[in-house]
Amino acid sequence: LLLIASEWYAYLLSKWRTILIAGIVGASLGVIYSVIKKPIYKATLSFALEDEKGGGLGGALGLASTLGLDLGGNAGGIFAAANLTELFKSRSMVEKTLLSPVIVEDKTISLAEMYIQSNEWRKSWTEKPSLKNIQFLPDQKRQEFTRVQDSILGQIYKKLLNSGLNITIKDKKASIITMEVSSTDELFSKYFCEALAKQVGKFYIDTKSKKARLNMDILEHQTDSIRNELNGAIKGVAVANDNTFNLNPALNVRRAPSVRRQVDVQANTAILTELVKQTELAKVTLRRDTPLIQVIDSPILPLEKERFGKLKGIILGGFLFGFFSITFLIVKRIFKQIV
């Protein structure tokens, strides 16, 4: 083995010029790559979720339950902090964010259009009639998209998901979530990071508090209806009293409409009192089921920049080309020996 190793060492040493030239070529290509390679800008945003699940409201809600009042409960644990990471990466959230409007050079465009421009996709679309006039307008309805537009949005989503979007949970107990967006466009990284957090936060809050909000809307509608009926009954009592003013006591039957109206007033007053109580408790429940999203750190310009350095290009390129040249020389000699 030592003899074979020394023989191979002597052979490779005799080819040092070839290996050196290959290393120099590789180092040169590494420098060129580091120059033409666009830097990656990383936008980081972290926020905390606060979701109250009772606390000091337990007594009031327990009392309401004993009265047979359904004020809406917790919206469920489907939006736990661990599940939110998947919500951030969902295609619907990312595509809605891509259609959000942003102002770039005094023009309002969508984030999808900004991504296409920053990656210079339109240069390759000029010769393709089906792609030449494709536009993504801000807040455009998703149902109006063509098959080509769906395909382009799908490609943007895949690229962002594979290399541009990272969601992590720093502290599970505190529900602190950190989102990182990386791209070659500094402004796109910042705008997309903020827009995605806003889009997911809105969806999260609306879904968590949907049941309590629907219950409160129904109670408010019923309260308004009963209040209108009560006002009508009070007015009816006044009209009936005016019609029976100075009435002959022997004609008591003429007083029946006024009495009926007074009964309506009493009944509606009792119903309205209970509905007002239920409405106020429903408002308390809505405030309890509406989670608080507090942004801790937001992306600030200039963003963190990751660049492929020249020294790294020299070392990596020289090593790779030197290794490949050695491998090529070994394979070439073995092949000659076999022949």
C-alpha cells in the first residue's frame, strides 16, 4: 500500500502544473461569480401573540351560562403558535400578500409585479405573446386570473417558499414568532415581510373572533328591533290615550287599545332589558376572543446583506477545480492501465 501510495503521489506531483492551472482557473471563476452574484437582503420581523382564554371574565361568563345565555366560547386551538408557521407558508396567504399594493418610485404596483421586475423576468417574456402583456394589478380579484397568471403566481410562491421565507418560534411559552424574508431586492424583502405579517394577522384575528362577532351582531340586531317595537308601542299608548280623552266612563271598551299597548310596552321593556345585558356580555366575550398581535421587531433599512465574498470564491473555486483536476488525472491513468 505504501508503494502504491508513493507511486500515485509521484504521479500527481509530476502533474503539478496542470493542477495549479486548474486551481487558478477555478479561483478566477470564483472571483467572477462573487462579482456578478447579487447580494441577498434578509428582512426579519418578530411578534408576540396574546390570547386571553378566560381569566377575570370567568365569573361573568359562568353567571351568563347559568342564565342560559350562549355568548360564544373560545374559537378553538387550531391557531396555536405551532400551526401559525404553516399558515404563514400557505399558498392563499402568500398569494394575497403578493397582490397587496406598494408604492415604488411614485407608482402603485403589486408585490408580485415588484418581484417580477426585480428578477427581470419580463426580459425573457418579450418574445412570448402569451406572457408579454401579463400584469398583476394591486388587489386584483383572484377569480379573474387566467391559467397563465395562476402558473406565474405558483412559480413565485415556490421560489419564496424554497429559499425566501423562513418561519421560526423563538419561545413557545410566550408565542413569539420570527419571520425572515430573503431576496435580491432590499425593498421587496421589507415590504413583503410587513405585508405578510399584516395579512396573516388580519386573517388570524377575524377567524379567532368570528363566532363571538356573529353572536354580538345578532344580539345587536335583535336589540335594535325590540327598541323600535318599544318606541312604536309607547307612541301607540299616547295615540290611544288621545283618542279616549274625556271618554264617557260607560264606554270602557274604547279603552282596550290603550291597555293592549301598555302591555306591549311592558313586555318589550322586559325583553329589551335582557337583550341589553346579553349584548354587553357579548361585547366582553368579543374582546376576550380577539387576540392581540404585538410586533416586537420590524425590518428597518438598511437590511442585513449576505454577499458571496471574493475570498470565499477564490478558496471554493480553487479547491473545487483542483479536486476535479486530480480526480480527472487519476481516472485517466487508471483507464490507461486497464487498456
